[in-house]
Amino acid sequence: MTDDTAEPDRIEQREVRLAKRRRLLEQGGEAYPVGVPVTTTIASLRERFADLEPDTATGERAAVAGRIVHLRNTGKLCFAALQAGEGPLSAMAGGPHRIQAMVSLDAVGQQSLAEFKALVDLGDQLFVAGEVITSRRGELSIRVDEWRIAAKALLPLPNLHAELSEETRVRSRYLDLIARPAARDMVRTRAVAVASLRSTFAERGYLELETPMLQVQHGGASARPFVTHSNAFDTDLYLRIAPELFLKRAVVGGLERVYEINRNFRNEGADSTHSPEFAMLESYEAYTDYRGIAELEQALVQQAAIAVGGSTTVTWTDGTEFELGGEWDRISMYPSLSEAAGVEITPETPMGDLVALAERLEIEVAHPIRGKYVEELWEHFVKGRLERPTFVMDFPVDTSPLVRDHRSIPGVVEKWDLYVRGFELATGYSELTDPVIQRQRFVEQALLAANGDPDAMRLDEEFLRALEFGMPPTGGLGMGIDRLLMALTGEGIRETILFPLVK
């Protein structure tokens, strides 16, 4: 099963638990009932009775259910610690939401106590009802007068007192969620952060849209797609690599502030910051540019940080405090590269000079064009130095085919990438709205594709037709949701995705 439970022991325990299931059914009980009559939650009981003195009886009866994560079932008094899903982030400060169930001979009788000992195992989902009390040690408890199994666990839990391996955490995330409060916290942190993004957009008058995930032609990014086949249409389709070209169609149609939180798929590598399937935010706003979009991005991230932790100073899971507040730095790609490399590099630097510098540094550039060399050199010299949030402005024109030429600097486009902790978190643009220039850019991309570049874009006639109806000046934004969680928590991408794709 996992590295936490040996296979022979797992098989043996499963057989024992299957026998208990059969015995339960033979006695007229249910191992997996359609429901149990809970009256409240463990979280609400802990909140209501947080200040109860030790050895206190409340006189109040409650019925709850949870997973047994600790069990002592010997003698005349049995103890079970029940764990349920935590509540909202505001209620998480007290740690795991658990309550103690006390099953005693005098409360349930000889037969019920014997059945509890015989049928109940660690890991079972258990329903209990009885009076809310505190033990002599002050532990919030239920003095059980009624119990039943809500779901019989046929497999044993991993050792909850030992750390799960990363392999177990990502392959069996359900075990990770049971065993680690941090895993459950991540899910809730992500939900709160995404809700904050939606709230910030709503305050600014944006509409949330949905665009096709299956597309007849992939576009909107330089990436390799996944290909599938539609039996109904008898044609190959592509899983979306970006929603950009459809959202821009919406702007052409008069929806001037739009966004989408979507799933994208790119048939490329996987590492600590990349996943073949990932969550993405894209937004477009008419009558702004990449500078206005940078202000929007800063507001989105800072409001998400406040929603999650109450401050723009976030605390990562390792205890490190990281500051996301204030005005973020802005640097330009070419000047920052020149300073770090010790040699002036401009949009006019000859290709041969760029190639020679890359070769000296043993930097390989696949399907080389001038802009790719510039960006690879910039990553070598500058990227690793960017710890605090920094907008890197003004990229080479030939690597950004959907972006407007810079209004005053020849050879670059009005694009920024936002770097946090040394990784790219988001990107923003002044969008290219001229259909004639856009067609030229697509043709250039087609030539790159013909020469073997698998990341080059395809010429999209339908998108060009939409542009020919007139798209207003527009700023665009793209941000990885998984990477936003990396910035907020300090974790790697596989920890921020609930069920990551693994081999």
C-alpha cells in the first residue's frame, strides 16, 4: 500500500476487517449506512465549549461523526479520538478538530461495549451520541450512550505519528489529508485565495467567463499541446494551453472586463514549478495597458494574502515570513541583463554576440532566435537573484507574438513577467490589437513551426477575423493559481495541487 504499512500486514488486516464487516451485517447492522443522525459538528462543539473547565458535565446532548484516529478499547471504558474536516480558516488556529468519545460499560451496557471492542477499528468513520463533557484532564469529550459505524475502513491507516513520504503524500493524497493538518490547510488556503481573486475582480467590474477546453486549434501561448480525437466530429482536438484567444474574442464583442480561472494542459516537462495540468487565471481589461495590469496583479496577490493570513506578510509552512506588501520593484530586461552580465546587451546586439556569450556559459537554446537567447541569458544572470516580488519589464519582440510593440523602445514589446522567490508567478501585456501586424506575427510563428519549433503558434484565421472587427486597446494578465499558492505558502507546486499528475 505505502511505505508506511508493510504489504503482508496490510493484507492480514484487511481480512480481519472484512470479517468484522460480515459479522456486522449478520447482526443486522450496516457497514456503510446511507446516513447517520448527526446534530452538530466537532468544530462547532469545540468552538462553543472552548473554555469548559476540566471534569465538567454540560447536560447537553450532541451527535457527531468523524474518523477514528486514536483508539483504546480495553477494559470497561473505551476511548476513541474522532477527527472531522476542519472548518474555515478563521477556526483553524486551535489545530485539528477532534473530540474524544468515551464508551463506558455503565452508559452503553455490556453487549454494546463488547460489540464496540469487537467491531470498531482505527480508521473507521464512527457516529456517536451522548452528553458533552470534559475529562479530568480537560479534554472535550462525549459520554457515549449510542454509537454506530458510519463507514467501515477495510485498510489500516498509516502511522499518524510518523511523517509520510513525499511519494505517499502525492500518490495517496487522501492519506495525506487524513494524516497531515498541513495538507488540509493547503486545500482551504487555496479555496480562500481563489475566492479572494474572484472578489477583487467583482469589485472592479469584471465578468467571469468560461471558454472551450477542447479546441480545434491550440493557441494563446507558446507550448506543446495534448491531442485527442472527437468521435462525434471525426477530428483531432487540442486540450487548451491557454484561454487567451477566446477571451479576446469576448472583448471584441463588447465584454470589456473579463477573466477566467481555468485548467490548462501543456505537454511538456514537470518539475518543482511546472505541471502538465495546472490552474490558470487570465484576465483582459479594455482601455488599460501593461502598467495598469501590473497594478491589478499587485492588488490581486496582496488581497489574497490578506484573505489567507490577515496580512501581506505571509508565513510559509517552514515558519519563514515573506513580505508581499508595498509597491513592488520594476526592472527592465535588457538593462538588468547588461548590468549582471558586465556587457551591454540591447535589442540591436548581433545574434553572433549572443550565441558566443551563451556558448561560453554552456547555455543551450533550442530552436534559436534572438529573443530566446536574450531570455535564456537573462535567466542565467538575473532570475535567481529576484527574491522579493519584481516586475521584469519589456521583452524581446520575437518571443511575444501576441503583444504590442513598445511605444518608445524599438525591438521590444510591452510585456512584464512577475518573479517571486525566483520563479515566474504571472505575466502581463499591452495586447496586440492590430490584425495586420498580428497576421505577420502568426506567419513568423508558422515559419518557426515549419523549421521544427514545437512551441511555435499556429495561424488562427478565426481569431484574426475577430480582430478585424476592431478590438479596443487592452491589457491582459495571466497568473498560475498553483504558483500563487507557492508564493503564499512557500511550498512546491506538487504540494499546492490537490491531486497532482505523477508517473
